[in-house]
Amino acid sequence: MSENIESTLNYYEKALLNQEYGVCSDCNQLNTHYNWCQSCNSKRFQQDFNKWTSGNEFMDKFIQDAQLKARNHYEAIEWIPYNRLRNIKYLAEGGFSIVYKAILLDGYIEKLDSENQQWIRSFYKLEDEDYEHAKHENIKSPLNKNEKNGLSVVIKSLNNSSNINDNFLNEKNYLNFISSAKSSNSFSIPIYGITQDPETSNYIIVMHYMSLGSLRSNLMIKKYNLHDKYSNLSEVASSLSALHNCNLVHGDFHSGNLLLQHHRSVFISDLGLSQPVDKPIESNEIYGVLPYIAPEVLRGNPYTKAADIYSFGIIMWEMTSGIPAFNNIPHDFDLSLDIWQGLRPDTVISMEFPNDDEQDTEVEYLELMKRCWDSDPDKRPVADEIDKSFDLWKNKHPYDDDERVLVPENKFIIQNHPSTCYTSRKVDYSAKLDEILNQEELSSKIIIDNNRTMLTDNFATIIYISIFSW
């Protein structure tokens, strides 16, 4: 194959072309990933379709489709019986879901043992502290002593999701995204499966546990470690590019939805989960975190790829400032009005640069950031352009563990205004914005018309005086 054709292939296609994953020992077809043959594994999944059910035909089909299309274990999800979850501990509550940490007994599907036709699972041997945690009062479904193997996971219970339907599952477009993300070698948080709470009947997404939490909770560390910024945002840009290239938008893009496994890697999460599960598919209501919502969306326009780019620009600012955007003012109607009228976070780059080359990059960084949050969606860069810029900067300023800087203890204390809100919620300001802005536009028109009338009258007076003076 010519170099020109090969250059158009994505990461995954090149790996297949070069036979990096080897050949299946059973069917002699090319493996679609390390230790994964899509042809053989899809048949094995299909054999078990009659052995489980979620109780919801739409959910069953969603999981079955994922299993049949899975080219690797990252794309394979399963129906997980709720009784496989242990040590369930409350972590946080968002606008439309509740998040817990838990142990998933026996872990997730990693590969197929072709000889025994059994799935080999990835897990770790449970430790003493896991059994100690089981004794705490705030733990639900405590671990039993005879249970030896499991894996730490995060579980997200979706509010009012007991009657989940095909519209909701299609809207998530999760399968398209993880396929695109894996093909482009970008980062999406691994989802192991779906289960259902027997008490509330709400559906629960079971996903990989990210030990460092969200990017928002690590912003100050990023401020003092300049190279983290390039490395992390390069991965975020790559994931966003993968998302947009399969014609999807995130719809709730903010630093709380970017999760860290360690300081080098950032994973995108909560695709399509920025609104209530029971919201009608045709609803035009606005949901999200106010500081990251693009001005045109606040005015009632549809959420687009350009709106994701606006949010990315706000995240770029946070990575430099070390604090959440607009953390010192209420997140209310006044802020939405100010954002529409052009208010953005202060563009102060409070960094010390070891050399001129790094300062040059920061100037380019600032210019890109301002383009991302431009009021005109058409003037914002596309995700592919951002991805290429950060890929260049990442290579120019490589990540180095030996150069990590400790954050001064007093810098970790960040006081947010009591009326800030960094969880997704309904932002119902568009009608009021329209009313005020339409009044302002009308007032401006009246002033302009009055000025024109005054100019006309003055001009007529000048002519009259000129004629009779002559």
C-alpha cells in the first residue's frame, strides 16, 4: 500500500494493516485486537443471549449489539447482576445521577479462553482493607469473607431511568464513540456493563474507577506543572476530535467530566448523560454547567460541535489559572446575560517560563483559547485543528515525572462563591434572555432612528437658513 493511502488510515486501521494483533488460532482470521477475535468472540457472546436479560428489550438489544460489534474488550459491555457489586459507597450526586464507588466481583471480560470457551476476566485479589471497609456503617452490600476476587469500579445510578427506552439509548451513541475513540487511539473511560438497582429500578452504568478523580479537583496541580497541561489537553482534544468525527457532540463538556487515572492520562466521561433520562427526545430545554455553556446555547440555539469547542476553551483557561471558571460569582441569570454580552474569564497567564520557547507556546495557547470561546460559533476552531496544535505542543514540551512540582499547601484552599454550581442542571434562562436582549435591541434601534431624525431635521434647517440667507 502506498504511503499516501497509509497516511489516511487511523491508528487502528494501521495496526490491522500491519497485522500487529496477530492471527486467531481458531479461525485463522486476523485478530481485531490483542487476544481478541471479533468473529469468534461475537459467536460466543451470541450463545449466551438466552441466558440473561435486563428485563427491558431496548436495553437487551443495546448490550447485544455492543457485544456483537466489539473489536476488543474495551468495546464489550455486559449485563451485570446487581449482586456482583460489593462495598457500595456514596461519592457524589450530580444533576441527574448519583455516583458510588464499589467492588465488582470477578472483574470484567478481558479475553476468551478458546479451548474451554469461557471468558477470562481481569480482577485483583481483594486485600485486607477491602474487608475492613465492609464493616463501615455507610457501606451498602458489604463484602463477604469468602469473596476473594474483584475490581474497584465507579457506578452511576441514572435518576428516573426505570422506563429507559430506545430513544435514550440511541441518543447516547456510546457504541459509535468508543469505536471511534479506540480507532484514533484516544481516551474514553472504559464501561464494563450495566445493571439495575432492585430498590429503585434505576439503571446503573458500571465503569472504570479513576483513582485521581476529576480534572477539576486537580486544577491547582496542573497550574504548577506546566507540561501536564499540554499532555492532558492533547488527550482531551484527541477524544473530542474522535467524538466529533463520528458526528456526535458531548453536550456537557466541563472539567468535572474529565477523569484522571494518573496525572498523565485524562479520560472523557458522561457522553450524553447531561440531561434527565426521562426527558423527551425532542425537548429543547438547556442542561449543563453554566460557566461552560456557549452563549448561543444560552439563547436557546441547539447544542453543536462548536458549543463543545467553547467549553474546551474554558477548560484551557482553568488549566492555566488553577481554579474553576467564574468561581467567585453566582451562577445565575446575571452570569448568563454577561456571558452572552461577551464576559469571559480573565486572560491572565500566571506562569513562570523557563525559556523563551515555552513563552512562545503560551502566547499561541492564549490565542487558541480566545478563538475557542469566540462569541461567533463560526469563528471557533474545529476539534481536529485543536488536536494537531496540542499534539505539536505536547511533543515540544514532553511530560517528565522527574520535573513534577509540589503545590504549596496554602494554594489548595480555593473558596468558591456559595451560589456557584458545578453540577449539571436545567438552565432555564433563554426566554428571559430573549426578552431583555430584544428590549435592548429595540432601544438601540429607537436611538438610532431618533439620531437619524435629528440629523434630517438639522440638515433641513441648514438648507432653509442657507436659502433665505442668500
